[in-house]
Amino acid sequence: MFPARKPRSFLDAGVLSRLAAVPLFSRRPMQGNVSGRHQSPHRGSSVEFAEYRKYVPGDDLRRLDWRAYGRSDRFYVKEFEADTNLRACFVLDTSGSMDFGSKGTSKIDYARRVAGTLGYLAVQQGDAVGISCFAKGIVRSLPPRRNPAHLMNFFDILEQAEPRGETQLVEVLHELSETIRQRALIVILSDLFVEPELLRGCFQHLRFRRHDVSVFHLLDPLEIDFDFRRPMRFIDMEGGPSIFAEPNEIADRYRRAVDNYFAALRPVILESAIDYHRIDVSEPYEQSLMRFLVGRSKVKGVR
């Protein structure tokens, strides 16, 4: 049972109910501390057969395969996949640019809904959740735990997250690569206003530590289409100088720069083998999460 608390603006009971039918799976073996639904790098007991190995003194005799003995006159032990729980660590960008939203929903609001919903679903299935909010460094951090009371602290941090200042995504991801010791599902929620080549090193560092890395790349439709009609002042929400410009004069160059950015980001994603999702924040977040969860079910295979 989850303790009764004040309602959270970023949680929708209907969405939680519909998404609960699709489990959250890890794409990589996890090292948890209790039995769960995720593959472990160790052998244990489950319904999925893994392999045979030769019997050695001390093995449990109940795991001997007598049919294999009848065929080969040798003793073999059946090994099965071990199932465990996972740690889901959310990395939330709270820099100033996340406060932008042209159609009523800002990027930080969208990120709250995604993280809050996934956090709830993870704890409901016995997994641990934690969060690190960052801008110019890590602003707030909560280590992963799996109890419902801890989930309320997780929601409090989401609710209190306030976009402000510059972003240091690259430095933060390298820091988390070293400080998150055990394998985890790392869910990054950011607009990724960083040079793609710098992201390559971050993603590969996380993958080297055997984390399962997912990225929700949150963008407002105006940031992609640049659909402005009249002269206006463009303000750097992370503290840089403002610019007064005629959109018609710079639109082609802007769109070309955006296309070049996505072209440079694509090989970084493919080579790093991360679970990448480019999200238009005008799209209902339930659809984004359903694609995310179903995609992981296909990789894992629902049991």
C-alpha cells in the first residue's frame, strides 16, 4: 500500500492504471538484492533454462538432469537464469532552458510526468528508484530505495525541482558514472543542449560501467520548427545575452543547424547503444511512455 499524501499534479491515476499492464524491464542484467523480474548476471532459480554444466561435488543433487546422464553416462547440472530487482536512477535536467514551453507544457513539466510515472511503476513492481537533479552540477540527489515511503521523497524532489542556471550535463554524467557503483537503469531527462561529440564520452562511460542507459530528449516544437512570424527578442534561459532578430532572416540557418545537430547525434546514439527517445513535449506523455515500455518488453521478452 502506498501512503496517502497530497495529490501530485504530475501524476494521473488513469495513466498509471493503463501503463501498469506493461512491465518495466531492464535491457541488461542487473545486480539487485532481492528477487525480481529482471535478469541477473548470476545463476539462480527461475523458469528460464540457461545452460548445462558438469556436476562438481557440493552441487544440489536435485538439479541433476538424469536424462542427460542416461544419454551420456555423465552427470550434468541444469542452470537457470536468476531474476532480481533493478535500481532506476533518474537524472533530471533542471537548467534554465528546461522551463521553456510554447504550448502550455514546459519541458520540466513533461519530465516530471515521465519520471513520476516511471518511478511509481518501478516501485510498484518491487524495484528501487532514486534521482539526481542537476544544472551547474548536481543540485539535489536521492539514492535508490524500493519502499513506498521513499517514493514520497522522490515525488517531493520532482515537485520542488526549479529550472535555473546553466547546464553541466557532461560533467554530471561522468560524475554519476563513477558514483553509481552497482548496475542500474539510468534514465536521463534533458533537452541535451550539448555538443554531440561530448555526449559520446558520457554515454560510453556509463555503458562501460554496465548501466542500462535511456535518454528522453525533450524538445519543444518551436525549438525544432522555428515557426516564428515577427521580429522578437530571443532570451538565453541559461544566462547568456539576449538577441533581437527577424526570424525570416535566420530561419534557414537555424533549421540547418538543427539538422546538423541531429545528424551528428545519430552516430553517437548508435555507437553507444543507448535507448534514445526524441520527444516532442506537445505529444501526450502517456504515448511516449507506452513506446518506451513496449520497446523494452520486446527486447526482454515478456514472461
